[in-house]
Amino acid sequence: MNPLKVLQLGTSGPLYGAERWILALSRHLDPALIESHIAVIVDEPDKPVPLLDEAARLGMRCHSIAAPGRFNPQAISALRQLIRDEGIHVIHSHGYKADIITLLAVRVTDARTVATPHGWSRDAGWTLRFYEWLDRQSFNFFDAVAPLSPELTRGLKQSKTVAAKLQLIANGVDLSEIEQAGPAPAELVALRKNGPVIGYVGQLNARKDLSTLLRAFSQWGRVDASLVLVGDGDESASLKALARSLGIESQTHFCGFRSDRLEWMRGFDAFVLPSREEGIPRCLMEAMALGVPVIASDIPGNRDLVTHGETGQIFPVGDASLLKDAIDAVLQPKFDRPSVQRAKELIDTRHSARSMAQAYERLFQSLAN
């Protein structure tokens, strides 16, 4: 029996959580069952496409769909032609643009459709809110919808049509990537000689609420400590200004996007995720799998991974004072190190990319049949 041809469809952007999720899933799908294809809707043709670059490096089948602008109808015809040329059986789309274009492209094909919502924006402008609302309406017309977390699933159950199509498949992390991560970079090793390093990896945007982390670090008052932020985003400049105003500019290191994020994360004394909203955050799972003590805001998604005092520390959203206390707690000599091991075991047993891939294999096969 020939393997099913499954196309993962994403959109242009940096190599962050959703893009790495697509790569992790594709790497762990059994090639005897699934022939994986990666496609990206490229809205800025002159810019690099990190997802395709990394997929090509890993030896995956890659396709670029040129469609300049926010929404270009030529993406629909190009995707439809790709489905026919490659004989795609299932399209698995990610994000509102990919979801909507998928539905429009498959109307005159035999391909089946799966959408995976990775989370919704909070405090977004009206344009983004409209597109995300439209995306949720589009789920009524997919063959299956596979959210990453119980919280996303609960929200989508409000529609009876969508509820009948829901398949909760928990987010997973690529443990082989964790195992292959090298030692901490020299710059980080040098910082640790001075004192503890508190770190964050991910996008620098409002949803991550990194201003609370900066304020907590300032209140902590450890002049020998360093705060390291790995990633980039539209709040980079404002966060740098906040660090200056808090008097911690010399202790705060903005490292930008780094392909060796796992090596940086490995060198942290504690990883902090202060987000206001998440699905099941990939960066948090990676830190736990690396054996780094984790501190996370008390929101759905984070709570699916971190049990306070058992697998890490939890603090109320936006509470810099209690975040400061949590940082101080995990760095005490008497901190319960078994909790780090419990966190690692949780990821190993319940959130591996392979177990996630096996669930998707079953879903793709059921749709194709």
C-alpha cells in the first residue's frame, strides 16, 4: 500500500512555535504510512522563508506558493494545482490565511482537510480579530479540526458543527532535537560566571507580557544576575526602553532570533514564560525536557504542563512581585530538584513528538478512508 500524501501548509514568518511544530510533526510521521510535503504561502517573495529552508535542510519535500500581499487569490489556484500535480490526499493547514486558502483551493479536488489552531491573539487590532473570527467560522467546513490543548478545544465546542469534528491531539516536542542540542554558548557561560541567568526564548510581543518579567527582575535586585531574552518581535524597542528606565539595561541581554535557541535555553538557571495567553507552549516543553527549572504564568496551556511545586512554579498573570518570589524560590539551594526530573518525565511520556505524530497518522488515515 502506498503512503498517504499529506501537505502541511503554513505561511511566511520567523521560525517560531507553529513553524517548529510543523517540522517536528513531519519529522516523526512514519514514512511508510505518510509522505510528507511542506508548503508555505509566501507573501513577501524577496524575503527568506525559514520554514522551507529548514525543511529542505532536513530533506523534506518543499513547495513555495508565491502570493504577494495580505491576501492574494493566486494562492488559491497555485495550491489547487499543487494538490493535483502531487496527488495530495490530505491538507493540514496552520493559521487563518492557510485555513481559508485551503478551503477555497480544495473545492474541486478530492483532498481532505485538517486545521490545527495554535492559539488566538489577545488585545489584537480589529483587523486581526476579524481574520481570527473568520478562521473560527471556517472550521465548520473542514473535515477535522485538531486543537493543541484542552483550552482551545473547549472554546471550539461552542459550535455544534465544529464540536463533531474536534480531535484533541496534545502538543509535542521533538525529543531527538533536545538530545542533539549542544552545550551552552560561550557568551552565556561567561554570564553565568558572574551569577545566575534568568532566560526567555520566543517572540517579543504583547501576548508574551515580557514587561512583567523585566519588572520582576528589577525588583529581584540581584546585581550579579543576568536576564537573557532570545527572540525578536514588534516589542523589542519598547522592552529595551523599559530595561533602561528600570535601571537594568546592563544586566538585560537582547540576543535576537537564534537558531541555537536550545543551547541558550540549556544554559539558563531558570526559564520564565510570563504570557497572557498560550496554547500548549512549545518553549516551555523544551525547557522542561532540557531539565531547566521553569516558571510560568497561571493560564490555560501553561497549567497543562506546570503544576505548582510539582513540575515548576506558577505565578498570577502580570504580578511582577510574585514572579520575583518564584525566581528567588527556584534558585535557592534547597529548591526541590526532583520537580525538575518530574517535569522532564512528563514531557518524555506525554508530550513527545512521536506520540503526537502517531495520533495524526491515525487521523489522516481515517480521513483518507
